[in-house]
Amino acid sequence: MSGFDFKNTQILVCVGNGGVGKTTLAASLGVLAAQRGLKVLVLTIDPAKRLATTLGIEGEKDITKVPGQNFKGELYASVVDHKKTFDDFVMRAAAKSEAAKKLFQNKLYQQLSTSLSGSQDFTALEKLYSTYESKQFDLIILDTPPAKHAIDFLNAPQKLAVLFNDKVARWFRESKTKSVGGTLFNILNAGTKQVLNIMESITGSELLKELSDFFMSIEQWQEKLEERITNVHRMMVSSQTQFCLVTSFDKAKLQEAEFFLREIRKGGFHLHTVVLNRSYPEWLRLKEKTLKSAPTGSQQLFEVYESEKKFYVERDREHSSFASKVGKEAQVLRLPEVEDPVSDLEGLVKMAKIIEQQGEPS
């Protein structure tokens, strides 16, 4: 396996912590696949303004064809609108009922659908799955949400499943017939009462009613959510879903990458490539090629080059050690840090060329 051939791959999931160039890499891989004749969608979460402009999705929420392209295939892009994606799922699952519309006014639901930990990861996967179901694209590339720990993304559906556990939901629904201020509160243990008292002081006296109304409202679509989570998991562990782990030269990030690789194995996911991004400056190899063809008497140029290169020797050792650990289960590609920031489609085309020609396996 060498480079990105995209054969037998319907979904490519780019994972990694923030600040490693993951979004730019995902967009560049989209360009590379479109150049090879595929109809490609790059799904991104929170692109930088510059990249959003480059992809033609600044201010857009729906799928947009990237402007200015001239590829054998077609490149599309979309920013995941988390609240809209969550609301759309609920409306479909609840068959557009009045109860679903009422749910949208519930404070707990509003918190869940916008900022609750794990909800953005779920909506990213929900958007991925619904697009995958539509069969509109040959390849979907998902740029995953930035996270302190990349593994959180994969665990998000299970976390939501726990929140909507049927025993918890049934307890609240059955308690609806009891007095909110009486029997229901009396049967709670001391620890739960203390937590609810604190929450009520923050959210107001309607907390228990909001909780009860919330779980009453989700009864219609709770089973659909569990079914969706199961289907999403099947999609993610399919052999046609490949993972690309993006990391950088920082020693701490390499250690985090090793941890994530172990989680990939445990979860049964398929790791295609590990990208060591910005592992050396682009000018270093360009200068090396120039010096190889330099005329005799260029000793001073060689000395300057060796002085500049010395800084990267230790980094090369770190990368070699990392590559030897993971090279048996996935290819490891080293990509340079380009001199000019990627600010337009031409920059993405350049990155695609680097991935194809200079991203040789370590």
C-alpha cells in the first residue's frame, strides 16, 4: 500500500488533535481524489475563514460545489450545521410530529443540541451517515471535530446512548404522574437531591419539569436514535471506511497518536495512513536537490545547508522511531511544512501534488 489510492474506500475519516493541519489535509485529499475522477465531498466542522473561502463554503451550510475547479471528477464541500442536523434527525425520527416541535422549545434539548459534550461529534457522524445513505458521492472525506483527545469523537455515539438509556427515560416518564415537588423529589437519594438543588439554583425551579417533559417527548424517537447509533457504528467499522490519523512533529502529539492507534485497534476500525504533517520544511529538500547539482567549489553552500539541517536530525530520529512502531499496520507518510499558507484552490492543488509525489512512506 503506497500513497492514497482511494480504492474500495467510500469514507475517509481524518482524525487528530487541533493544530496539526487536519482540515487542510482533508481538503487537499479531496482535491487529489477529484483529480483522479471521483465525485468527492469534504465534510468539515469548523474550517478557518481562509479555507472556507477557498472551498467556497463561507457562510454556507448546505453542500456546495467548490468554485474554480477543473478536475477529472468533482469536488464538493459542506460545513456541518450541528443544530440543524440534530433537529432534522429528530423531526425524521418523530415523523414530524407536534411533540417534536414542542421538544425544540425544551431548555434541556436546546442545551443538548447545541453545546452538550458529545453532541457535535454525534451530529458530525449523523451528517456523515445521512450523506453516505444518499449515495450521491464516490468518496466522502470527514474532517472530524477538534478535540482535546481524538478518541472522544469515536466514543460520542455511545455517550449519547447512555444519556437516552431507556431505564432512565422510563423512570422520568413514569414519574410524570407524580408531583414534581412531592413524591418524585422524595424518592431521590440525598446525593441526587443535592445535585438537583444546585442545578435548580442555576437553571430555575422548572428544572425537574423540564427533565420530565424532555424524556416524555423523546419517547417517540428514542428507539430511532439507538438504531441510528448502531448503524453509524457499522458504517465506521466497515472495511470501506478508512481512517487517516494526522499528527505533527511535537513529541507529545506523537505520544497521543500512539494512544489513538491503540484505540483504533481495540475499536475494530481500519487505519489506512498516519500522516506526519509539517515534519520538515519544504525548502530543506528543495535546497538538497539544488546542492546535488551544484558545481564544484560550492563548499560554502553545503556548509550552510548542513548547519540548517542539523536542527531536524533529532526530529528525524523521533519520526523514525514512531514509524517503526506503527508501520506494520498502516503506512506512515511524512509531509513538509510548505513555505506559503494554503489560501486558495491553487494551494490545495499544490498540497495534493505534494501528497502524491513527496509523501513517500517512511
